[in-house]
Amino acid sequence: MCTRFVLLEQHYRDLLQRLGVGTPADHPSRYNLAPGAGLAAIRALPALEKKSARREATRLRWGLVPSWARDDRGPRPVNARAESLATQPAFRQAVRTRRCVLPASGYYEWEHRGRHKQPWLIRRRDEQAFGLAGLWESWSAPDGTLLETCALVTTRPSASLQRIHDRMPVLLTPEQCEPWLDPQLTDPAALAPLLAPAPEADLHAVEVGPYVSNSRHEGPACLEPAPPGGGRADPPQLSLGI
């Protein structure tokens, strides 16, 4: 599962600019975004008359509540498996008409080493912004309050990341964000090529310290490399420039 990620303010602005979205109010850097948080998101708006579809920057709560849910209580999916988007009731309509991009700088994953869980930070080797493929939903409470939520799409991991975890989020380059946000594409089969693991040559992974493991912790300290020998075991041999 992907349940934590990083979004630096400059990367947020860079991706919005690349995708032609006007920058809204300042978005402070976040170093440990976790389920339940409000996430910065980009989505398409319906086309007006003959004009092409517009895009907007918005905020979505992480943890998808389907429009048909009776209430917003209880656990809600934070991840959606790419292989079953077209068939799962919670996602099959959203993948056709309610896709979004969640700007990111990197994501965390935890490797199990016996009783120890070693956090890793995975990001692009060129340290550029990328998008996390997402789905969003709108749910109306009995009192008329509107709640908009989202889930991240996950796929099988790149080969060198398999030792860390058996899933990874779908990472989109700015060029790949274009078709993902295109409201004219409604066939899941046409979107399937976007849901492959990111090329290994584009990725860089580094062990980070235990500070990030507490979801209440925030700030640049989350990015600090793990202390020497802090992993308690030999790390996997990744071909990611570690």
C-alpha cells in the first residue's frame, strides 16, 4: 500500500504550471501526508460549450467515500488496485469519469525486516515533481454537506522495489498526466498503459530514519537519511543509485 507521501511547495507549483492550472493560494510543503489528510489535487472540469475541458486545483480528503455510501464513517479505501479498477463497485465509475492527479515529490514505503520496519523514500532520480494517479468521488451527507474524497491508484512494483513492498503507486510524468486527466478518455482499457510501474532508471530510493514512521510527525526531519546501521539488517541491493 501507499499510505504516505511528500509534497514540496515548489513541486506543487511546478506541476500546476506544466498542466496549465492557475496557482491558487500558497500550499506549504508537507513531508508526511497520511490517510485522512486533505490532499492537493488536479482534476478536469466539464467542457463549456465548444471549449476544451478546463482544469482546477482543489483539495480532496484521502480515503474514498463512494457516492452511494450510506455514511462517511468507518474505513474507506485509500488505495485502488489498477488491475481491478474497471470491476470494483467503489472505483468502476470513477475511473471512467472522475480521475485526478495528486502532485507529489516522493512517497514512503516500509520494508519488513523481522520485527523492524525500515522506511524508504522513493522519488524521481532527477528530483522533479510527478503526479500520483488518483480517483475522486463526491458524497452528499443527509444535511446536504458535500464531501469530496480520493484514493491513489497502485500497481505492481518496479523490479528493484519488490524487496521493499509488493505494490507501488502509479507515478505519472507531466506528459502522462495529460491523458489521465482527459475527460474524453472513458475506456479503462485505453488508460491501462498508464498504470504500469515507473521505469527503474527514473527512480531513486533511500532509507530514511524512524521519525517519519509516526504519522503525526511533520517537517524536513522526515527526509533525514537513516543513521548508519540503523536498518538492523543488510538492505536489499537496489539498482536505484543507493
